[in-house]
Amino acid sequence: MKFFVDTADIAEIKALAASGLLDGVTTNPTLIAKSGRRILEVVAEICDVVQGPVSAEVAATDYAQILREAEVLRRIAPNVAVKLPLTPDGLRACRTLTDQGVMTNVTLCFSAAQALLAAKAGATFVSPFVGRLDDVGQDGMQLIADIVQIYRNYPALKTEVLVASVRHPIHVVEAAKLGAHVATVPPTVLRALYNHPLTDKGLAGFLADWAKTGQQITDMVAV
Ligand code: G3P
């Protein structure tokens, strides 16, 4: 499973990239606004830090203007994935951009029917928002299960399921159990994946017992 981080905060991205576990980045208009920076500048900087796909979202809603904005965004760097709304104009633009060889991420997906259309439009990625479905009492992970099942029925569909709107580590684990290709995860949740109290307790125990040996490994020469 690929891990993307869902943020436009370059400091967070640099810190997480250093872990060696980061495969890409997703941004959206809200995250760009939160960064307080101009989209072309911050996305270019992100693309320098992370070699994998970096999603940058259009703000236009009509086909012609979406294509004009997509042309600007894709020129930022070769690893830019143009993020498009799951609307008739957004999917029409997705088809056009895919035919031009542009990496695309169709976002704001909330149903299996929508995900099927995104795959038909040739999207590189489709972003079903699990957390926002959970927020309104629907089962976000059931949507992931449905999409994965549908896509598996048609090997010709190459769209990758990019689980988005992730709220906690269980969303990541459940998405992986279902076989989703990617999870895009807020920095706090990505860091939470490491945490378990028994790991902390066990390590403390190992270090305390090691200290009693009085040994220092780097003082030794392997024989
Ligand atoms: O960036 C797309 C998606 O991950 C945003 O999710 O619900 O946290 O705004 P949300």
C-alpha cells in the first residue's frame, strides 16, 4: 500500500519524507489556503521534496477552464497529479487529460457509481472520502470495499483507489485489508501509525536490562 500525506505544510512533508515511508502528497484548495502560500510556489517546493505523485487541485468547475488550469498545474513538475472534481465537467476533463498522458486524481468521490465513472474516465487515482461519509453516519469503509470489488472485476480499469479523508489509523489498516492502492493520511495520523504503548514499554524494558550489562556495542570489534 502506498502512503501519501494529506497536507501542504512543507515542514511536515520534509519531516515525514525523511522517514523513507512517504510515496506521495495530496493537497486540496483548503490545504493550500491553510498553508498561506501561493499554489504554484508551494506545490513546486513539495515536488522537489517528494518524487512520487503530488496532487494539485483545480479551482475551476467548467470544462474549458479546468483544462486551462490543469495546463498550468501540470507544468509545475513531472510528478504533479492534476486533481479534478467528480462532476460531469471534471470527468470530461479527466478523459481529455488522461488521453494527453497527464496524471489525474478524481476527488470528492462518495459512491461506487461515481468511482466507476472515474475509472471509465481513465483517472490515475480516485479519492473516496471515507471520513466525511463516517461523519454523516454512512460507512466509508464499505464504499472502499465496493470500489475495490468493482475494479477487480475489470482488469482493464487501471484507476488506483486512493483512500482519502482518513481520520485515524484504523481507516488505514482497514483500507489495506481491503486492498486499496493508496491511503492519503494527515500528518498526525501518519505519525500515529507508529505508536503502541507496548512498544514503548518493551523498549524501555530492553534498554533498562541492557544498561545493567555495562556493555557498549560501539566499543566492541566484531570478530
Ligand atoms: O484532501 C482530500 C481529503 O483527504 C480531505 O479530507 O475530510 O479531512 O477534508 P478531509
